[in-house]
Amino acid sequence: MISFLLMALAALSAAGQVSTKTAELGWLELPSFSEDPEHFFVSHHTDEYWGKQRNYSLFWDQKRQIPMWVAYPLNQGVIGKGKRSGAWQYDKFMASKKQPNLRRTYQAGSVEGYIRGHLCPSNDRMRPGMNEQTFYFTNMAPQDPYLNGGLWAWLEEHVQQLALSAQESWVVTGCIDTDQGNWVTDVTGKRIAVPEAFFKAVLLRYQDDADNGERYEAHAWIVKNRNYGFSGFDQKAEALEVNIDQLEDAIGLDLFPNLVRLVGTAAAGDVEAGR
């Protein structure tokens, strides 16, 4: 495991009561989390022509001004068809004073050169109303521009293709901020933490036609916030892949806890261990 990830992540292990919302909502993409005055949960939905649709949820770090994670279902229905809206705007589900103003990209701080990186990708939400919500400032974190247009873009496409090969899938993408020393600002001068790395995890459900059952599979990656070059992304992503247990140990989160309720402790353990 990458050595810098062995540090305890204070932001992801925030003091406070473990929320019951993960179990109450039952959504498979949601990690377990603790809320306190600086860390809180927000869920987004849209009213589409076929009814209310869950878009994505996030866990916001008010001090660092970035989402610690964003979680969402992923399938052809929610991907839909349309075009990138570019509708950069404040999150309508949260007070604007609690978020940065990212109508322009990040300004200089202790470091510079970072751009607005989506955690729930625009390309995963091509229905107009849902796509506009992916441009909420709360779905952004400072990302190396060459990572954003290189390995990270490849990984987003790879996860989408995995999702489309399955009956259902659920994704968690998050920020890893261990040293907490790098920052940039928004246009007003508000400080925003620059993540040291990002993680992405996907849970997939496949229908097993042989015995009319189903099976679950999971994949995860830890990616440093840097330039990985311009080619060979499949090999590079393979080298960065970890199982869910390893990712949980690194970030201090319990990912996909609702899976246990569906398949039992032993089967969920096999999925998380990559067996």
C-alpha cells in the first residue's frame, strides 16, 4: 500500500455520531459516515419526466471546501443522452456561503495550476437536468489538469463501461487529503484544499443466467493528484487498482455497507476482498 495513505485521515474520520442515513436510505453506493458541524451529507435529485430521480450524494467538508466523497448509481438510464451543459453554479441544495465560488477555475494559493475536477463525471449524467447538477461547485475538487484529461478521464470511461456491462452499478469517488498543506483559492479568496490523491470504487451486480441468481463484483483505485503522462492508461490503472478492503484501510471509510444486508457478511467480505 502506498505509504502516504497509511496516515489517519482526520477529515474522513471526523468526530461525531455515525449517521443512520446510509441504512435508512438503503442506497448501495453510500458509505458509512459521521456528521458534525464541519462535515455533512447532501443528496441531489431531479424531477424528470418519468418522476423523481436520484442523481448523486456527497459528504461535504466545510473547512476544506471540497467533497470528501461523492456517491451515485450508474446505469444507462441515468447516463441518458444529451450534451455537456457547462452550467457552473452554486449547489442549490446547500447555502452558498458554505461553498466556494468556482465560476472561474481555482486561483493561486500555496500551489497553482489546478482545475475544477468533477467527482460525479459530467459524462455519467447526460440528461439535461442531471448534467447541470454535476456542475455544482460542491461536485468539484482541485485536480491536476493532465490527470483530469489523462488517466482520470480514462478511468471514468473505464468505470462507465464496467457499469454498462452489468445489470446495476454503484460508484463512490473521493478526495484523499493527508498532509492538508496545499491549497488554492476561489475568486473571493476562500481557501480550498488540494487533495493529495483521489479514489474511485465501483460495485457491480451481474445476473447469473446459469442458476437464475446474481453475483456482485467490486473494483477500486487510488490515484495521486499528478500527471501520469499521455498513454498506457490501462496498464497504469491496473497498477493502481486495489480491492475494497485495502481502500477502506487507506481512507478510514466503510464502503458499500448496505451490501451486507443483501448478501450476508461472508459473501460481502468476499466481494470486498476481491475473491
